[in-house]
Amino acid sequence: MLQQKRNKRLTREFYLRDTIQVARDLLGKELVRILPDGQKLSGIVLETEAYLGLEDPACHSYSPSGPRRTARTEVMFHVGGVASYGSIVR
């Protein structure tokens, strides 16, 4: 099992594992961003999605005729460890 020390940045190795396991292991993790002025923004991961590649019909980049590569789906074509987020509309 891959162990990460508390309060340490996750390595690329963490993300380059089984998609479903990564999604499970991200639950409860704190995401932190430090702005140029030193302000800290953070939040806890409460929900994840695990898309299983271009053959997964639930994946935003899936298309029966081949990969759907658009500005919205571009993140799906990156190496593991790149974040994507959705907006919450009230």
C-alpha cells in the first residue's frame, strides 16, 4: 500500500495507479493552494469520479466514433495528477 505522510504533497506516483484506487484514496485529502500574496486556500475532497479511459461511456471524452477532445475534455488526456473540477450551481 502506498503511504503518504500527513501534510505532505502527493507525488506523481500516487496518481499513476489504478484509477478507482486513486479516487478512493483521494477522499478526505486536503487540497491546498498558496496564492502569490501568501493567502492559503484549502478544501477537503468529499467526492471523486473515476473514469476508466476513453472506452468508458461515462467519461466526458468518450464518443462511439473515437475520443472527444475539446477544451472541456482536454484534462482527460493529461498524465495522472492533473485536476479537474466542476461548478456547483445553486
